[in-house]
Amino acid sequence: MKKFGFRLLIFFGIPLLFFGLLEIFIFEFKEELLSEQNLESIYKQDAGNYAWVNNVNADSLKILSGSSSVRYGLSCTILNYLSSNKYNYVNIAMDARDPIQTYFILKNLDLKNVSAIYFGLDPWIYTKRYYMHRNKYLYLDFSFMQILKFSKEHDKSAFLKRYKSLIASILPHNFNVSTNKNQKIPDDYGSIVLDSKAINFNDSAYNWFQIDKYGWSELQFIYLNKIAKLCNIKKVEFAVFIPPKRSDYSKDYKENCSLIHNEFLNNLVDENFNSQIFGKFDQLDSLGDFDNFKEAYHLNKNGQNKYSKLFYELAKNRKSVFSKDYLWFNN
């Protein structure tokens, strides 16, 4: 019996000790693991997917960036028509794309012909909950208790991916970007239309954040500011904008997310974020509201058409400077 107990101790004890040591290592060296150098080795290759941006024949480029609300919300073709092709808009936004990935794409693009970069500001993108949609290397940013909760609720293999990312950080990094210089320019310069039937909004915006379980991702706020600083160095105009939301989402957000929204603003203030900002959650309410959306936060073709025209006017007009007092709603 003693021999069996000893074997049991060895069988379970050694792996637990090993994983415990890994967690201690992550805790002690978290800052180094999430350094810009290490993150660049993970994200730099993404810039290779946007070599086509430098193939756009224009003296002046304006880059749209952010997550899905930007990818589906704006039509570059409409924007370029409105500008009479004095400059060309291109769209590098992607579903759940965050400031971190965007920063490394921009950092590794040739920005010499870029006159402006605009980033869509959606607060839930800045939460650790959204790591479920990102490169799993960011799992190293969770505390042990956070990754434990996350593995139970969102990703059963979270610990395995966390440790694989740890090993990847130790192995030699490849800093070369593989690009195809003859990349075809995508239709509508990267913008996409959602043209399916509208979906009801039956959830609560509060559930998208889960701040009480996983917290905010400080990295996202840091890298949003890094984008602003990169633009300043390259002498490129930078502004954030608030993509429109359907009125049912705006109503729910105002009623249930006021504390979360205040925390979001405080995080931006803590990073000394002071870039230009424009747009409102409810900016399409008077232009058809429900007729413009596939669901509460993604525009359909009709909405994309209307918002592109509105965005064009907002982007060329004088903009506010970010502050906690900026009004996110018209009413």
C-alpha cells in the first residue's frame, strides 16, 4: 500500500511540480515575456499580409484600422469616390483585431505615402476576455487564477496553449517578414459588406466585458498609445473614432455599462492618451437606425453606405482631442 501511495505521489506530484515551476517562471518574467521585442516576433509576420497596401497607386493613403465594426462599417470605394481620388482609403481592420496586432502591422509597413491612420474605438476590445479571439501568446498575460477561470469558461486547452507560448518565447525568433510584393489589391481595398438578414440583440453588453473575472488588458491601452506615437514620429495624422451602434445596444450600454465605461476612460487617461477623436455610438439613429444594421454593432450594406458618407465628413472636419468629457452619445 505504501509503495502504491509513493507511486501515486510520483505520478501526480512531478507533473504538478513541473507546471508549478512554469507558473512561477511566467509570474517572475511576465514583463520580459510580453516585451515589445517578443511580441514583435509573434506579430511581425502579419504585416506581410498587407504588402498590397504599398501597391495602391496613390500619392496619399489613409488607413482604416480596428476590429470588425471598421472592417464591415466603411466602404473604401465610397470614401475614395467622395475624395475624388485625391487620396485613397485602404482598410486593414479585421474581426477582433486589437491595437497590439495593428501596431506591428503598421510598424512594418512602408508609411511614406500615408497621410492619416484612423482606429475604431470599441471598448470591449480592451478586455482580457477578448484574448479568446487573439493570438494565444497573450494567454501569458493572464494571472494563474485568471487562466484557471478562463480555461473552465472559454478554452479548455488554455493551459496547454499558455505553455506552448512560453516555449515559443524561449526558442530563437524569426524577425524576417515574408511578403509577396505582387499581392493583389483586395476588392474595396479591404472593406467587406455584410448583407444578411438582421439579427436581434438579446444579450447584455455587460457580458461582453467580464472585467470582474479577467480584468482589462493593459497591453491594449499601451499599444494604442504606441500607434499614436508611431504616427507622430512618421508625421502621419492619427485619430480614433467611435463606430456607430444600433439604438438597442446603445440603450443597454448606457444603462448597464456606465461603471465599465468610466474604467475604460480612466485607463486611456492613465496612458496619457491625447489623440484626436470623433464619432458617436448613436450617430445613425436618425438615419434609419435598425435598417442600417445586421445586428447591434455591425452595419449592413445600407448602413455602410450611409456611414461612409458621414465618416468622410467627420474625418475631414476639425476633431476633438480625447478627454474623459468627450460625449459618446448625442442624447
